[in-house]
Amino acid sequence: MMKYLVILLSDQSTSFCYYNSSDNIEENKLMPLETLRNAIKYAFMEDLFIQFVLPPFSLPKEYEDIITSTKASIIAPSSTSYKADVMVVDGFLELNNIEILKDVSYVLRTSKKDFFEHYEEITRRIVELSRLNIVLTDIEDFKEDDFILYKQILDEFACCVKDITLSGETIQLNILTDRLVENEMNNCNAGCKTITLAPDGQFYICPAFYYAKEQPVGNLENGLMIKNSHLYKLEYAPLCRECDAYQCKRCVYLNKRLTREVNTPSKEQCVVSHIERNASSFLLLSIREHIIFMPKTEIKEISYLDPFDNIKNK
Amino acid sequence: MDLIKKSLEEWQGGIAKSITFIVTKDCQLACKYCYLVGKNAKERMSWDVAKKAIDYILSHEDEFKEESVVWDFIGGEPFLEIDLIDKICDYLKMEMFRLNHHWFNSYRFSFSTNGLNYHCEEVQNFIKKNINHLSIGITIDGTKQKHDLNRVYKGNDERGSYDDVVRNIPLWLEQFPNSSTKVTISSDDIPYIKESVVHLMDLGIHEVNINCVFEDVWKENDDKLFEQQLLELADHIIDNDLYKENTCSFFTEFIGKPLDKETDNQNWCGAGKMLSIDAAGNFYPCTRFAQYSLRDKDAWIIGNIHTGINKNLLRPFLTLDRCTQSTQECIDCEIASGCAWCQGENYDAADTSTVYQRSTAICKMHKARVRANNYYWNKLYNKLSNLNAL
């Protein structure tokens, strides 16, 4: 059942995930006002919570009036002065230059190369943040050496987060702490619980499908028409439904791009998610060496990083 | 032949890798039911492509761990490229020996042919050279009337090919006495099923593998006509004691039962566990995913001879299970066992570009088959019980 409507206000709305919104932009197209009004009406009628995604420039006053008067969360690039719920930081250079605001969640989009080179910037600023989501934009390029390095860095993050926790503070770092609080899969759920409305007035599975020029899955006038919609649900994903890397984004766009099927993750996505899962376990045990911490949480030791190996070997 | 038979049992045990060379997309025939929509005379595999494919496969032994291999040759009509095939097979044998590959002496060359060139000198020389590692299936659809209904030559006159095939059957059966044939049934063939199967048995082909096409071709009442044909065939086989020396795959003891969601959840089709290579050097999870096999979808290429296999593109096939791709009606079906599907046809017929949507075009034909199958076995048990009581 759909719960969220992501509204891309412009073709240049910031990317807050794996895709690059700037790759396929031909013009700066703003969603027509009439479409925006109809989108809000649609969300109200379908009981969907709205997430506005803003571009890196000021919107006309009519748009601002509508946005500020609508109950919704706002995702905006950190380069703008909008008061957003989620601020998107594009790379480490930008991270170093922004003023961190309390009660705001931050998304740091970075390539693996930059992440490996500059990850210490995160440990340096982590105490200022209430929540940070790290998005590696080229997960598909991970190689064996990258997996090893990623594990080492997450273990360093775990030590840092442990110290913060023991000092009585809390920090949410998606790739490390989300798994601690999840008891079941909590993925992106695009096409299942979340749908995106693009500036062209058409629905897409998620913003990435719009920018990749995939087929729309409906429009405001006729509603959603998602063919094979069940394939976006967890129970129709043979690998994922057995998996306990609950924090995994389970990105259906990456799935489609790398395996051709929305319900099948690539090896790279699975291994990265399991390295994160195992780092969460390491963090949990490290904290428990000092204090009683989340006593009901259990992350079992496993012998694989890619659940596909389990199925393949059956 | 004992060697081949023993090996066949091992291969049927699922421990063999099937690697298919699409050596040509040309064929002398234009069969009306052929699923190959893109046949042409231009796409012939070159020796360079074939050699690169072999070199890639044999040099990646750790990725091909199956105990045995079936080197399969398909077209179009594979024997149109007998010179290339002979060169490929010689090279395979030499390389498997030179590399001390675990497939050396655990291999088979397999062909599905229309049989038209079977008698020619080049094909016969190839057969004699490789006889101990060879299996060849000739497709003959039954009586002349039935065969010529669909299996016609290219061109405007639609001349049937029966006479040119049947003259090669005795030679084929002499060289491969335990051979089987594969018969495909489409809507127009239904009235000829009984007489065709009986005819093939009369020709000395003791194993008739026969199946309905998976495509959505069935008309109203086809299932009733189909069931009637199978009942007549069952009567004929049992009343004339043909069951003692012949088998027809329509009658299989263990079909038509419910399937458990947990223990019977495996995929039917082997796509993804197989490998196909075309003239361009592209790899496919099965021949049915090459462009010339597809009506409405893009080819599903999983790599090529230069860059190798992209394993991410195989993951959907190797994680597929029965229930995830089936409708609830299929999952709950009381006679589900033996109901087959073709992953390529599923993909081609799907509403989106997925292998996870099972086509159910064959449903009513399976139900008719199960009823006739039940009749066959009950009648046979009854007959044997009465005989034993005497």
C-alpha cells in the first residue's frame, strides 16, 4: 500500500539517492503550478504523505506559498537556504563548508573514491550531526579491494560511534546504526510504499526511473498503473526476503540497472549491505563490553557476505 | 551405445553443463510453429568467434564446475555448418586434453536437426569420427500429413519435408538405436496426434517426446480435441501392447499432483544454468533469449567472448523459484506437477521486461493432458492386474 508521494518540483530537483539528477537534464523544467496543486490534492485523497524535492535555485513565490502551506517533508540541496527536513550534501567539499543545523537530517552523496580518501571528515564532524545518511553513488563499481577497505572504514566508524554512545550522546549514521534498530526489512520501498511524481505530471517508480527515461507508471488523471507491481514487494524478492541486512536500501533502480530485474539485487549491493550489517554487529558488541545496551537486539554471526551464495550452493 | 546410455543417465541427473553454439540462424525449412522469429542466412558463426568462445569457457574452469558438459549445436539447422562444427569439435577435444580439463572424456556433442542433410558425406564422416560422444535428435512430427502441415520448405510453394526426412530415419536408427524424437504440437496439429505418435513408433522410434508449444496459440475447444486425441492414443498403445517397448512423454506417471510451496518450489526451466553463444559472440542464459527467438522483447545478453559473463545478469535466473513467478491459481493448483514453462516464452509474453511472470497459456492443455494421463495409467494398471490374476 502506498504511503508516500515524492514530488520532484523541477528537473533539477536534487538527487538524494544513488542516481544523478543532472545526467539527463535537457532543460530546467519546473512542475506546472496546476500539476503541483493536483498532486497535493491526489496525495490528500490517497492519504499519502508528501515529500517535496527542491532544486538548487529559488522557486517562484507561488510555489513557495504552496509548499510552506502544505504538511510535508522537504528535501533540499544544502547549497540553498530552504528550511528543509533533509539537506543533501554533494561531496566532501560541500560537507566541509556547510553549517550543520540541529534537527535536520543530512544526506552525503559521494563516490567511493572520495569516500575512501576523505572519510575521516565524517568522523571529525559526526558529533555535530543528529543524523547522517551516506549514499555511495557508484556502488556498482565496488571491487574486492574496495569491500575490504569499506569494512575497515566502517569498523573505524564503529569505534567512533561507540565512544559517542558511551559519552551519553546519540548519533544516527545510516550505514552503521540503522541495523541496530530494525527488526525487519526497512528498505526504500519504491514502487511499493513510495511513488514519485515528476515535473511532466507522470508517476515513476522513483526519481531515478524518471531521469533514466524509463516508462511512467501512471498519471494524476488516471492514477497508478504499475504492471507486475507485486515484484516491488519484499515477498517477491527471493534473495531479499530471506535476508537480515535490514538496513539495506534494496534499491530497485540499481537492481534493474545491474541485474535487469527490480526484485534482484546485484552482488555489489548485497556485499556492501552485509559489510554494513556486520559492522553494526561489531558496534553492538563493542558497546556491550562497557554497558548494557539494546539487550533485545541480536545480529547473528554469518559466514557469507552475499546471500546469493547460499541459494547457489543449495 | 552402452557408454552413451550410461552417460545420458548422468547428464539427466543434472550434473552436466549445457553449452549451445548457435552456429547459424539459417534453415532449409520455414516451420509454421517455429519460435525463431528472426531466422536469416546472414548470421553464421565464424571460426574466430567459436574459438574465442571455447578459449573463454575452457580457461574459466572454476566458473564451470559441472562434472560433465553437453556441447550443443543448434540453428536454424546446425548441419548446414558441418565444416565449422567439425572444426569446433576437433578443437574442443584437443584443448580439453591439452588443458587436462575435468570435462575431457566427460563430454557429449548434441544436435537437434531436421534430418535433411543427415545422409550427406560430411555429416556421416563427422558421425563416424565422434560416434561415442554423440547424440542426435531428428525432428519428425508424425505422419506425412501431420509433418507436412507445419514442416515446410522455405519459399512460396510450402512444400512439405516429410519424404526427405523419413528416408534418413533407418540410417539414423541404425547408428543410434535408442534415439528419441521430439514432436511439437500446435493448435492445427491436434487432430493428428494419435496417428502421428503411432506412426513414429511404427518407424522404430521407441521414445516419442512430445509437448505443446508454450505460446498463446490455443483456440476454443482445443483442450477437448486434445484430450480426445490422447484418450484414443492411450487406447491404441494399451490395446496393442505398444507400452511394452515404447514410451510417449504425454503419459508420465507422476504428473497431475499438487506441489508443495516449500519442498517443490524449484524452477522448472534450466535457463541461466545453460549457456548459449551466437554468431556475434554474445552469451545468453539460453538460446530462447537471443534476439532471433524473441517476438516482443530485447535480447537478454549476459556477456560476450571478449568481456566474459556478467554474473549479475545471471542472478535473476539462478534465484528464480516456482512460486515467486507463478499466479496464486498456479500455486494452489491441484494438478500442478508436470505443468511446464519456458523461461524465454515467459519473458517474451510478460507485461514488463521480466522473467518473473509465468505465462499460463498452456493451462487448459495441461489439464486435458492430466485427465488423459490418469486414464492411461488407470487403464494400464487395470489391464496388468487382470493379466496377473489369470
